Amino acid sequence: AKTPLSCTILGMEIFGLHDAMWFALACLIAYFVSGKEGIYRYQK
């Protein structure tokens, strides 16, 4: 969720360009909601 641009591009490649705005919106929401820590909090 830390790469909103690549998330958007991947969605457009898989599902087509007609829903690009919705992919970008979903990826930006995921980016802002995800916070600073990843799923591997204690891994160094």
C-alpha cells in the first residue's frame, strides 16, 4: 500500500483504462490508511 502509482497502473493493466479514476482513488485511500508500519513490524 506504499506505492499508489504502481497499484493504479497494475489495476489499469488488469481491468482496463475505463476505471482508472476508481483504481487511483482506492490506491490513495489504502496509502493514507496504511500508516507508517508494514505487516512485518518487528522485522529488521
